Amino acid sequence: MQHTVLIVEDNDLNMRLFKDVLTLAGFRILEAGDGAFALRQATDERPDLIVLDIQIPGLNGLEVVRRLKKDAVLRRIPVLVVSAYAQAADRGRARANGSDGYLAKPFSPKALIASVEALLPTREPQTTGG
Ligand code: MN
């Protein structure tokens, strides 16, 4: 079964990277460039997982996590928070707000796929090639 991942990222190059890596890994991708649209996409599409950049316009990623985790239904969607390595305090804040995983930029494609798959326990093992 194909899982759907909602990618929330405002930077076009980063979005492209996320999208390419996760598409190649077999995921269906939804995109949002800001926090308000991310919450709307989560509500309307119920993705299996959300990859969420902290630094996005409008509602920032931490606020998006907080709102998702307050919702009785949406709280079940695993959230992988992504932020710049320099922003070390983000990891603690993300965890405090209820995020399920954390990945610091820059990261390798392998690390991204591993982090996503770790939050999808029912996913069938797949060969990623190479
Ligand atoms: Mn950003």
C-alpha cells in the first residue's frame, strides 16, 4: 500500500529535494508552503505522515504541530519536524509540542527516508535500490 506524505516547506529547493527523495522511495506526495494550508491539507487529505519545516510563513511549524496534536483525529498523524542544524533548541521545542520525530538540516536522502519509515510502523519493507 502506498503511503501519502504531506511535505510542509516554504523553500522551493528544499521542497524539490523532499519531493524527489520521497517520490523515489515510493510515497505519494502532497505539498504545502505555509502553516495554514498545511493544517487544511492535513484535515482534508489525512496524510499518513507529515514532514514539517519549522521555519515557514504565517503559523510556524511549532504552532502547526501544537494544533495538530490538540486535534483528536489529526493527532494520530506522525509528524517529522525538520529544522536547520544551527537551531538546536528547535528539537526540544518540537518534542514539547508533541512532534514524533526530528531531523536536522542538512540531511542525506537515506536519513530522510529512514526517519520517515521509522514513523510508519506498518509500512512494508522495501528495497530502496543502490
Ligand atoms: Mn523554511
